[in-house]
Amino acid sequence: MDFLRLPSTLRRSLVSQPRIAQALLRHVATTPNPPLDNTSEPQKLLKLSPETLNSYTVSHPPLTSDLPKARSFFTKHHPELLFTSASFRALPPSPFPEVAFLGRSNVGKSSLLNALFGRPHSDIARVSKKPGKTRTINGFGVGGEGLVGAKAKAPARDSTGQEVSTKSEAWKRWGRGGLLVVDMPGYGSGSREEWGGEIMKYLENRKQLRRTYVLVDSQHGLKKTDVQLLVHLRKQGIAHQVVLSKVDKLLYPDSKSPGPLRLHNGLVKLKARCEEIRQELDEAAAEEGVRGKMGDLMCCSSEKSLDARNKTRRIGVDELRWSVLTACGLENTIDLRRATKVKVSDEEEPIVQEEREQYAPMQ
């Protein structure tokens, strides 16, 4: 009999009788404690996947079958520099959808773009430790049919007869079905003030622009210039997304790959950093009278991989590729059955995909 489960009136009546009270005391003194319940399910450790790595509040996370499609799109052709310009007015009127990448100086933008193109060890997007190295607006063509047609035999010339760079006409030879990744000059320390004006002209007036990706260092978080830019983009209604770079510094600061528990703790820490950034930006926007909440937040590393089967698969890069495709409306134009056995580069392994093959989440 469980004495504590009896009605309170009955318990008081029993305790008031001396003989019964003594019997209850002897029972309590000699009854052992019940064994601990060790059958309860232990806490599930987080594993690296699109849902645990990124913060999705607007769109749905990509399916595992979407990631190889995105990788194939970005790596089946060599990326080509189609135009470069120091001013907005000199940009060509290309017909392709564009996405822009910008961030503070030395946030890791050039390294991330090289990883996005599937060439992490190349210098397609120049990499430098010197702040403000990117000084022009550079458009890279990816995907689609790649370069088509023949190069012009004679150098291009402007209306005054002056010879101009052949890169200014390269966009005309980019095949259908592709998009342009635009590398913008950095802002903040080491960047020139006049570049900011050209950046804003592009972001506010470029009709081909589908989304702007603003890189933020995951270790240091938001800086004042980051907040100012992001609040301005929200105020102007410019489609944008925050990308946390160098997330490997939070997931595992040293060179040794983390075990399951350590990876779980790193993902929890990264999720907390995402929430801090989201809250800070929403509060800053509210102070400016801007309504709405921050959208999806992507997390990437241009250097580290946690995929034991493919070390060239950088953390979060395939998810970022998929985000670019959806921003440009190209996510339904890719057929992996036509992209089998594609040798992407000397740096990455060949993509050998079957129709039903999927990427498994990173362990």
C-alpha cells in the first residue's frame, strides 16, 4: 500500500492511531529506495545537416537530394570572369540573374567564393590578407551552358576608338541557363569611402539582382557597419541574406575533427550565435521603424570539411549554392541524369551521381 497515495483525510485518521503510526514508521525505515530509472532515452546529439547548421525561418531547408544538384550546377563548368567595373554605370546590361556577395574587409569573402565555385585552392576570386583588396565590381558566370561561340579576333573598342578589355564583352558569350555571382568591394577598415557609393547604386538599382549575401565573421559577430548596411537593405526592401563565415572556428577551433559530443556542443554554440545576431538586427531595425523579422541565416566554412567520404565538401557550401539557385529561380532546371561523371576540377573529386543517389547528412 502506498500511504502517500491515500486521501488526505484517511492519512490523518490513520496517523492519529498510535499502533498504525508505529507500523508505518517501521515500514518506511525498512523499505529500500526504488532503483534509478536508467531506461529513459538519452539526449540526442545534434549532427551536421542543413537544419542544424543553418537557421531557416522563411524557406525550407534543402533536401539531401538537392545538394548534389547545386554542386553540379556550380562546378560542371569553369567559372568565367564576365565583367569588371569600378562604377555602376559601366556595368553591362546582361540578361542573367545575379546574386551579390559583400562584407567587411577580410571577412573571408574571396575564399568563400572560390569554395562556392568548387576551386577552394585557386585564386579565381583574389585572396589577400590586405584589407580592401577587391576594388571593383566583378561578375563571374557559373552554370548553364558555359561559354559558347568564338572569341572576338579583333580587340573591342569604345565609341572614341579606344581599345577596351575583352572582358567587357565576355558576358555576351555566356550560354543560357546560367547566373552571375557578383563580387563586391569590401567595406569597413581598409576600404575606400567612395566604393560605398557605387555599392549602394548597384544594390538599389540593378534590375538583374535577385539577392544580396552579406558575410559576417562568426567569431566576431556583427560590427556597426554590418548593422547599418543590413538595416538599410531591410528598409529599402532589398532581398538579402546573412552568411556567417568561418564557422569551423566555432565548431572546432583546432585542426582535429570533433567527435559526436564535441560537434553537438559546437552546433549548440553556433545556434546561440545565430540567435544573438537575429535579435540584434531585429532590435536595430525596430529602432529605425522598420517592420519585419530577419530571414534565413546561412553558415559556411571555406576551409574545413566534416564529410569523411568527401573532404572537398566544405561545411555549408552546398546549402549556400542551393540558396543561390532558389534566389535565381533555377532550382528546377537541373537534371542529375545529364550531369553524371562530371570532372569538376583537379581540386575536387569527380561527381558520379545516379538518379536516386542522395547526399547523406554529415555525421
